[in-house]
Amino acid sequence: MITSFDKVNLKHLRTVIDLALAPIAEEHGIQIRLGSCSFSDSTARAKLEFSVLKNGVVVDMYAEAFKRSAEFLGMKPEDLGREFINGEAYRLVGYNSRCLKFPFLGVRLSDLKTYKLSENFVRRGLGYTPNYE
């Protein structure tokens, strides 16, 4: 029984909730995941994110934003989902135009965590010329 919230029990609770939501997501052919969470001792608030799957690939707003912006960024829409190595192996999964310093989203393949990446980091990894200013 949880008497107060902390990082440890919320991390465990997140795992339990993700497992409980998995059958619902599978039944409807979507991805459901618990997003960011904020908490105090007595309350916790989390965002629940729903994403459509197309051909088994999650299509979220950041992936769509990358496809729309790819040519403007000097890249190709097909670069979405590409894996690259820049120190470690990453997969490009999206673009957030509202983030100026780290607008790209990439999944580090070693731990499957999503990271915010700079434009030059991604461009170097994908073999494009970096845009130094």
C-alpha cells in the first residue's frame, strides 16, 4: 500500500499501469503510454498519451512534425526511423519545432530511452553537413 508518493513507488506504479493498459492498446491497435508525471507527497498527476499505429510504427505528433519539416531542415522524410551512431546508437523518432536547442527526438538503442537531441548531433549522425552558426 502506498502512503505517500516518491520516485521509487511511482516508477513501480508506472510499470504496473503500462502493463494494465497493454491489452486495451492491443485490442484497439494503438499505443497507450503514461507520459510525464509530477507529484507531491499526497498527489500525483500524469499525462496519458495515445498514438495511432501505421504498419506497426507509432505515429505521434513529433513524427508527423518531422515528416512535414524534413525538407525545410535539409533532410528527407525517410530519415524518420533511421538509426545512426554518434557516440552511441540512436533512432530518429521525431521533431519538436518549439524546442530551439534540442528539437530532435531520438531513442537510444542501448536502453530504449527517448532523448532530446541537437540539430547538429542528428545531422552528423545521419551523414549530413552540420549547420554551425
